[in-house]
Amino acid sequence: QVQLVESGGGLVQAGGSLRLSCAASGRTFSSYSMGWFRQAPGKERERVAAISWEGSMIFYTDSVKGRFTISRDNAKNTVYLQMNSLQPEDTATYYCAAADKFSLRSAAYDYWGQGTQVTVSS
């Protein structure tokens, strides 16, 4: 069992930055691939970024490439999402999730956090 707690969300103006953190507890964090997903009101959940357990494989959805950076610190059991040049369309609840294997499919992720709200004003 893995428990995930996101933090770092908030209200920011367009062009601003936020860094989301996801702290993990429970089973060995370093063995899990981690992903960030987001869901805006009335929209389906969208994958944002993913990172393999050792960081050798990284994925970004096209809309965030060049603006967002996913990273992890296995010593701190934490995964991060640095978000720069935020736009109103980035407004959503952001979730981190853990999977046994690197995957781009949300169904592959067994453990999910409660989410943190990111709101970008124009």
C-alpha cells in the first residue's frame, strides 16, 4: 500500500509558476513509476507527465512540453511537477499516482492522491 499526498497548488496569474509536490509513504517509493494527471471540471482526466522509478524514462503530454518538468527524489519519497508559463487552460485538479511499471495509461496506476487544485487566472 502506498499513500500519496499532493501539495503546492494554488491561484496564480497567467505566466506564473507553481511547483507541485507529492509525498509518498508506505511501500518502497523508489520501486514505483510516478505520474501526474489533471482533471478540469466537465472534462476527462488527462495524463500530464510520468517518470520511471529511476528517472530514465520521462513523458510529457504535448500541451505541457517545454513548460512543465517532472522530477523525483527517492531519498525524500517525493515526486515534483514544476509548472512554468502557466495558462488558464492548465486550471484543473492535479493528481499524482503510482504504478508498478512505467505507463501512460491511468488504469495502470494503482495508487492515487487526493488532488491539489491549480487555478490560473487570465
